[in-house]
Amino acid sequence: MVALIIFWLMVALIAYTYVGFPLLLLLRGWLWRRPYATSDATPKISMIIAAYNEEDVIGEKLDNILGLDYPSDLLEVIVASDGSDDRTNEIVASYAGKGVKLLALPRAGKASALNQAVAIATGDLLVFSDANSMYDRNALRALVRPFGDPQVGGVAGNQVYLKKNQHASSAGEHGYWNLDRLLKQAEDRAGNTISATGAIYAIRRSLFQPVPEGVTDDFVTSTRVIAQGYRLVFAADAIAYEPVAASSGREFGRKVRIMTRGLRAVIVMRELLNPLRYGFYAVQLFSHKVLRRLLVFAFIALFISNLFLLSHGVFYQITMVAQVMFYACALVGLFLGHTRLGRLKLFSYPFFIAMVYLAALMATINILRGRTITSWQPQRQETYPASHQPTA
């Protein structure tokens, strides 16, 4: 009886997370629209790029930013080099005549680099970006347009992964981000998108608060906008292109670090989980950032409870076979991920889901053990010619 209750509770939990919650978001975005004003004004922008040993991409990044459709006299670019010991500082310094500021810092972590960069920023709006994210030519104009509404305090841009060097996890990553983009648009229509991605987002300078160590800086910085009573909206036409990790193994390590810092960030911003104060946003945050990441325990409980129900009829035997087949497909994606067979959705999607939840399990263990990840070492695998406009 206990196994039966656990089995169906886990089914309901998984169904809510993957079907019920997205449908709720889409329905709410359709029924309760909260439009916001836009403006084509061009306020002064300070673009902040934290960098550590980015010699392979920083030149292309700066060429990309300086070539965007935005008034050059209203665009301040600050590169906070966090103790780089390659040619990053030398390359950035060569752009001084084009208005790029180098902030050469001792190695102290990304949060410290961002805080010190913001301290010298002079723009009305702060735009945060990664060194390997290349912007669409009109990205900045699209990103600042929603600030025409005084209630908008932050704007999340649209991160698009390039379809290059495909492997099983990257194929699954594309599918995940396509769904995530759809949900962000629904969230935006009805109130607030949950958070921003570090590749491209902007907030009002007056709303910035120092980033603490050991958290995902984009999550904390963007959600603090909501905590201060402003809206965080999503600009689908503010596009940043970014390559996926070069290998599934590298992607797994990245996800463990991101989820560990992400869970700690939710703990830091736990006030936003109060529905009495933040309404439906608290439901969004819990469902998307907490429940989805802890769903690994539901999958484990579902599998174990199903084992105890094999004698209860054909239905539970079929569900057991289905679970085994799912994980078998994930293993095919793991071992054949760089082949045409392994990149098929039949194998790449189960592999990506399994990898994400294994990373979530490791991240949860890190949190329970009190492990804080403060260091960062980006691992880049692609560069872009300066004249190249990335395409998805």
C-alpha cells in the first residue's frame, strides 16, 4: 500500500512539473495579460563583462559589441579581468582607444569582479554578458526598449545556442531551451519572468546590489529587481548566441557547478518564495527553480516503488519496462553521443534529462554538505571571426 501511494504521488509530482505547470503558465499568460510600455529611447549603457583567461574569445566579443546598432557615445564597455594570466588583459587594453575599459583585478572570483566593475560604471542601465556570447546586431536596442515603462526594472534577453559540434547533451539542451523560451514568454505576458541568463540581461543601475559569493550572479541580480518591487520582463528579440559545451562530460561538470550555485542563490533569495507577498511569482519560482531541480528524488522514488509493485499487475510491469528502456536510451546517448545514432531525439533527450538530474543530485549533496563554489574557470571551445554574425 505504501509503495502504491508513493508511486502515484511521484507520478503526480512529475506530471505537474512537466505538464501541469507549463500549461498553467501558458493559460495564465493568455488570460491575465500585463502589458508594459516600450520606448525607442537610447539611455546610456554600461556593459559589464567578467572575464578569466578569455584570450580565445575576448577580441571577437569586443568587436561584436562595438559593432552593434547602438550609439557609441552612449555605450560604456567594462571588462573586469579576474586575475587573468593569459593574453586577456593585453587584448582588452588594445581596445582602450575605442572606449573599452579594462579593470585588471587580482583573482577573487566572479562576484567580486562584477561588484567592482559596477562600482565604476556610469550608465543608467547595466547590461551583463559573458565573454563568449555574441549579440545580434539589434540586441541592445531590443534589450533597453522595455525600460520605457517605469515599472520595468530588469529585462532578460534571449539566449540561443548555436547548432555546432552536436552531441547527445547539446541536442537535448536545444530542446530544453526551446521549451524554456516558450515559458519565459508566457511568464512575461502575465507579470515577471523567473530570472535572467548571464549571457544577456539588463537592470536599472539604481537597483543593483552587491553580488554575494557562491551564487549564480545572474539569478540573484535579476531577481533582486522583483524583490524591490519592479518587473523583470523577457525580450525575445534581444538575442545572444552562445555555443554549447564541447563535450557531454564538460557539460555535466558545468551543470553541477551551476546548479550548486543556483540552489544556494534560491536560499539567498528565499523571501521570493512567499506567495502572500509575491503572489504567483512565488509559485513560478518554487515550481521552476526548486521543484524541478529536486525532481531527481521523485524519479528515484518512482523507480524503487515500482519494483515493489511488479506483482500488482501488468500495468506496473509495463511502467517498469518503460523506465528501464528510458535509462537504456540514456546510456545509448551517453556512449554514442557523438554519432548520428546518439544524436537522435530517442536517445539524446533521455540522456540529457538523466544527466541534468544526476547533476541536480550532486548539487543537492553539495548544498547539504555546505560546499560553496566561489571559483570559476570558463572552458570555451569555439571562437567567432570578428566579421561573422552567428546564426542559430
